Amino acid sequence: MKRYILTLIIALTASANVWAEEITKHTHLYAVKGADSLYLDHYVAPVEGKRPCMIFVFGGGFSRGERCNELYLNYFKYLTKQGLDVVSIDYRLGLKKLRGTGTAGYSIKDMVALFNNTVNMAVEDLFSATLYIMDNAEEWNIDTTNILTSGSSAGAITVLQAEHNICNKSSLAAMLPEGFNYAGVISFAGAIFSTKGTPKWDSQPAPIMLFHGDADTQVPYDKASLLGVGFYGSKFLSEEFEKRGWSYWFYSITNDTHNVAGTPMYDNLNEIATFIKDFAIDRRPLQITTMESDGKLPERKKKFKVMDYVKANYGG
């Protein structure tokens, strides 16, 4: 079933009297990888019984960022008020060497190899954090059948790439329990990175929610590829899922930029809550495309090349 929606107003469903209690946060070391000690912050929902859990992956171009950035705290608080635990994780930043220097001295081949390794490291760390949560699920009262992921920008690339790895039973995904998949994936301005042309899917992915501005200069809204290497963004993925009858919600904002890596965590909380309930937890087979147009946004350039995205993120 597919629905096109221009304006959506959703009433909150959570019971108001539950949220008088204080939300608590606990920090855990979940992995040590080489010189990197990786921590996660566990925000605990004040509800009894088994709870869904949202794993969050921060943004920052794989070169910077932090799991407790104030930009994300409103989102975390909202999710806990919907009855979910939230786990915000560290991951290794494979492009931090580009800070201050950009891509000067790197060939295109070097950048492809570096970026591919960087994304794979981030996915591996997300899987390690997932295993840590599952190992502690009984003590934490986590419902392991309802573990979701969400991410901003580089974090959104990570969660989409992770889902792609699971669906294709990659060597990375082999570290997860047999048959495991996330209950849902939420991407704030993300894409899948591929060195083998158009991404293939050997099995059906979890329901995916895709937020993206169509004038994003940092992560492709549609796709940008060169000689089989490229980024496949929210528009491209939603069209693929539509053709296959897979569950997705594509939320497109005309003339908006990479701001959409953060703004839905303030502006679209009701839609996110509906996705979690209807798509992820209730497993309803829905396809939704929401086209938002804000007349206050100026007309902006929409088409970019692969190197335009590289330069927008890292210069050089």
C-alpha cells in the first residue's frame, strides 16, 4: 500500500502520566579496537517491562563528531518519552586525518579505498555495539526483536550501509547472530556507498525511513557515481524499494540542504514516532512518500558530481 502525503498531522500516543520520572543515562565501554576505546551512552526509558531500543550514530563526515552532541539530545529525550531506550555510540573516525588538510595529496583511487575502509569500520563498530546491547539485553530489559538504528549524515550512511550488509550476508554481518535484523532504520540525510555499481539486495531490508533535502551538497539526494563507484541516496533507494514492494517512508524537502541531517530531530518527531510504531514495531507493510515544500526556502542547485560532494565535505 502506498500513500503520498503533503501534510501530515499526527497526535502523540504516549500516555502523559508516564513521563514525570527522570530519564537516566549510563555510559559503558563497549569495545576497544587498536588505540580506540569506544563508549556508548544508554538513556533509559522510565517504563516497566521489555523496551524497544534505538541505536544512534552521530554525523560529522567520518572525521569529527561526538555521541553526546547537544543537537541530538532533544531527539533522545523524545524517544525515551515514547518508551524506547536510546543508545548513542562512538565509532572509529577513519577520515579524521583529513581534518585541516582536505584531500590534497590523495588520488581518486586513494580516496575510494580510504572511504570504503572508513565506512566498513563504522559499520563494524555499530555491529559491535549491537552485540553489546544484546549481551546486556536481559539486564537492561531490552526487547531484542525491536532494536532500531538511526543516524545523521555520516551516521546515516553507516546505518544504511549496515542494513545493506545484513541483507547481503556480508562477512561483516556474520558477526551478528544468525537471522538477526534491525526492526527499522531511520536515515537523516544518508546514502549507501558502493564500489560495485548499483547496490544489490539479496533479501528484503527492514523498514527504512529516509529524510533528505533535494539540494544537499554533502550527501547525494539521488545518486552520484563514476566508473561504478558512488553514493546512492534517499530518492534512489526509495524508488528501488517502491518497485520491490518493500516498506519505506521517504520524506523529501524541496530546496533544503544538508540541514536535514539534523532538523527532523526537532521538526518531524511525530512522523518518526509513527514510523517506529506502524512500520517497525507493528510491521505494517507501508510505502509512504512525503513531499514537503517550504516557500521560504530559495530555489537552489540540485545536480552535483561525485567530486563536488567530496570537496563540500573535505575540500581539496
